Amino acid sequence: MPPNIKTTKDIKIPKDPLERVIGQKRAVKIAKLAAKQGRHLLLVGPPGIGKSMLAQALALHIPKPDHQVNVVHNPQNPERPFIEILNEKQLKNENLKKEILRGKIISPKEAPTFVGERMGFRCAQCGSLSSDRMRACPGCGTNKYGQIRRHSKNSPFGDIITEVFDISTIGPEDVIQTTRVGKSGRDEAVIYERIKGGRIRVLEQEVIEKVRKLNKNLRKKVLIPLKRNPFILATGASETELLGDVRHDPYGGHPEIGTQPYKRVVAGAIHEAHEGVLFVDELPHLEYLQNFILTAMQEKKFPIVGKNPGSTGASVVVKNVPCDFIFAGACNINELNKILPPLRSRIAGGGYEVLLDTTMPDTPENRDKMQQFIAQEIYIDGKIPHATSEGIEEIITVAGKRALKIDNTPQALTTRFRDLSGLIRFAGDLAVSEQSEFIEKLHVKKALYQAKPIEVQIKERYGSMWKGAGKDSFLETDEEGAEGSYR
Ligand SMILES: Nc1ncnc2c1ncn2[C@@H]1O[C@H](COP(=O)(O)OP(=O)(O)O)[C@@H](O)[C@H]1O
Ligand SMILES: [Mg+2]
């Protein structure tokens, strides 16, 4: 141990998550290559040696996603929505357009009296202004909402509100449409909208027209946002989670009362992983769904269809939804044969199959890595104290013994880290319960003794698993004659 290390507090933890993966030199090298070249990965080995860690770190080494995917309303055939892919620049332009159409923001004081009253800013009794969240007027105490006179909604312009706003998201008095005499002397429509922060947005005729046009042309929903997590976990996913779905609408997508099909489209994990990493732990457990992953990898796009045959979503199809991802699959050695052969050959052909290491040579360099591992685990846990150099030394001794016992490798340290991490936590909890400032050698020794698997504990107490099982019911063993009557 370097003399300057007194406790795990003195150990630097690398920022790069790939550098935190210990004892898997070859796998880390390949993961870096896969990230750089956009290749797929199959990680094979027993649990707890860093497969998930590697896949996660890989996702942080690839370029940031630079496209947003939208589902766009198809006016000719609403059940066949379009896909639109926008890059960052195009997105900025769109937002700019929306910004221009934002209208004017005013305070409730500046709004016409009846607008202030209906939105709950102004008391119709005494005229004083207050927050729309206060029901009772602070001026005279009357219920502001109890006095609202309903205005007729008849307007020479018809009901513009449903064209300008998404009516499913606005409350009853959030938006008020009215008419006033414009600059030209003619009647014009005006819309007042209650917005956050107790303010009101005013949309005048000119802006309303533009918003109307924009909405007609651009009725769409963000399916995959530009800013997203590039790491998608699809372990144990169902078909809909993996491939997406179109939700049911009890009104069958009716243009007025229903929800348009494009709004009901839900992305699957393969789509969310577009320009990122799709990680499937325990890949063989996906069974037949592996076929779809293979197709998605080959085509780099996959349609979204309603999966429930009894639902109104079943008739909706969105073609060409992009899903260009790096695939990372993980699997135990004894389940390798349950991975679909064409999927394996696809990975091997466009990427790498890596067998992870279960031990690493016991060298000074790897002992330092082991220290780093212990420091990392303490850091991640956050609830246990640092370990002294003697505590560290003891954990490394355990790692050496396990390499020999489990993997039959002398002069080595185990890389079955999940188990070691359990030992560190247990020792840490003991240190906490003893109000010790550090994890000491003794805590590790005690933890090792107490953290025995339950089978071992039963054997030690009762002599065998079988005898232990008899202890489940006191009737069978403790009451006289009971044993006989149960046979
Ligand atoms: N190679 C490793 N280097 C550092 N820590 C590891 C390593 N492997 C496992 N761990 C620790 O064990 C935890 C579980 O590891 P994980 O990556 O999920 O294993 P796997 O996917 O192989 O089952 C990790 O979060 C980490 O704390
Ligand atoms: Mg895992």
C-alpha cells in the first residue's frame, strides 16, 4: 500500500465512469472502441462483475443525441401519423417562431374588468385585486369565484379557443375569448389566457391567425426529445415497452371529443435508445422479442403500432420511426445458447463479443485498483464511513481467497465485485452501529462471519438443511405425538 494512503478518504475516484470499471481491462478497451466506432456489444460472464457498469459507461462515451423525433398529425388519414426528425438548428427555428407568436403579457390590473373578475384576479363586489389562488377577496371577504357572471360565448368569430389551444390542458376560466373594436374600426377577436405567475397573455387577432395556421400545419407531439438519457435499459421488457404502442381512446379519436391518434403514440425502448445505447441485461430472458431487436438493428427504424387488438389504437400505424442504437446485451455463460443465433451473428458481425474476467493478477497495480474499488463503493453507498488501511488490506485478503476458492486461481484477486460490495456495506453498517469513525479490520472480519449465506447459517445451527426445515412448524417438533399425526 502506498505510504500516503491512510484511509479510503485519500483515494481519488476517477470522473470517467469507464475508469471506474476495475479488473476488466480488455472489456474496457473494447467498450471504448465500440463507443468510438458505434459497434454492438455482447458482454458475457457471471453476475456482479461489471457488465451493467460497462454498458452504462459506454453510453457516456458516445456523441450526444442531436435529433428530436416528432409524431405529426396526418390530416388526410389521422391513423397514419407521420414522423418528423429535426436537428438542433431546426428546433431552435421552430421555438423562435413560437416565441414570436407568444403575444403580449400583461398584469391583471391592465386587463379588462370582466376578464380580471372571471379569472379570479378581481373582486366583482369591491373591485380590489388579489391572487387568483385566493378564493376569498382580502378586501371584503366575499368569494370571488361565487360572483362570476357567465358571459355568453357567442362570437362572430366562432369558437377559436379549440383551434388555438390544446383544450385537454386548460381549465374552464384559464382562457377567455372576447371581441373588441380594433384599430381599423372593425370588430376583432381577442383571447386572454391566464398564465403562470399571476399574469395574463393577450392574443390579438393578428397573432391568433398566425397561431391558427401554425397549429393547422404543425399538429404534432414530441416522441423522442432532443435532450434525453442516452442509456436505455430494456431488461425484462414486455413487447409494448420494447416496441412502443398506441393508446386506446374511448372516443375513437373523434375529431372533437376524442384524442387524435398522433397524440396517443408511445415510443418503445428501441426508439428511446435512438442515437444512444440499448442495454438488455439477461438477454436470453427476452425470448422471442430478440427477433424484433435484430430487425431493429438491421433496419435502424421500426414501426409503432397499437398492440392491443381490442383497442382503438390497433388501427394506427406509424411507419419509419428511427431506432439507430448501439446494442449492448449481457448474459451468463450457461445461457449463451439461448441467444438467437442470428442476433449473435449480427452482434459478432457488427461489434464484439466479450468474455469478462472473474479474477485479476495480484499485482501492486491491481491492489491499488482494489483500493479504488473500495473507495468507490463507500462513496456510492454514502451511509458508511471510510475504511482504514488495515480495513482495506483485510478486504483485499478476502478478494485473494475468493479468487482461489471460487475460480481456482492462485496469486489473483476476485473481480466478482458485487459480493465484495455486500461485504463492504455490511462492515460499514457494523462500524456505524459501533459508532466507529472508520471501517476497521475487525469490522470486515465480523461482517465476513455474519454475512454467511442463509444455507450455511441453517447448517451451522441445525446440522443440516433438512433438520432446519423441520423447525418451520413448532407443531411437528415441539408437541408430543404431533409428529406421528402429521404423517
Ligand atoms: N468491474 C467492476 N469494477 C468496479 N465495480 C464493480 C465492477 N463490477 C461490479 N461492480 C460493483 O458491483 C455493482 C454491480 O455490478 P454490475 O455492473 O451490475 O454487474 P453485472 O451487470 O455484471 O451483474 C456495480 O454497481 C459496482 O458497484
Ligand atoms: Mg447487472
